[in-house]
Amino acid sequence: MSTTSAASSALSKMDFLTLLTTQLKYQDPTSPTDQEAFVGQISQMSMVETMQELKASFGQMLKLQEVSQGVNLVGKNVEYMNPSSGEVSRGRVSEITMSNGKLAAVVGNSLVDINLIKSISV
């Protein structure tokens, strides 16, 4: 299952609140919802929301770590797999940039995905 399909199949906060209010609206007044079950549902929603916030924070932290590591490449010589030729190319990193949401190094006139770098030297 891809990330996109997993995200689209998961209940959103709004979906959960809609289900909860519908459940409360149609419950039998002679047999109200068990208070423990109700509190449990609210606790689960709170946990899901907290986990989503943590996921977003970890994503930001990972991106900052990647940028920090990328900055350390500036001025260094690298060997990388050239995706167009399939050969190993060499050059000096002059700058780091974001390209299509991914960290890339500028090596000569080429934009090199950081993941294609095979070795680094001074």
C-alpha cells in the first residue's frame, strides 16, 4: 500500500468528530453510551492527533538534518552516479539547493541528487 493510499484511507479528525456526533445523535436514550467507551474514543482521537503532530515535527527535523549534512558538502570533491550516462562522475560541490523537494548538490553545471553521491573527499 502506498503512502498516499494509506493517508487517504485513514480517518481524519473531522471524520472522527462527524462519526462521534452522529453516534451521539442516534443513540437510544434508554440505553446511553457507556461513559468509559466515550472517554476511550476521545482519548484515541487525542492520541492520533498527537501522533500526527509528532510525525510532522519529525519530518521537519529530518529535513533540517539533511540540509545541515548537505551544507557540509560545500567545497568538497564528490563522486556520484550520473543518472543520464550511468557512469561515475567527479566534481567539487559549489552549493546545496532544494530541487523538487529533494536536497541536491550543484557540481559543476550539474544538479546532483544527494542520494547519488558515492564518495566524498577534501
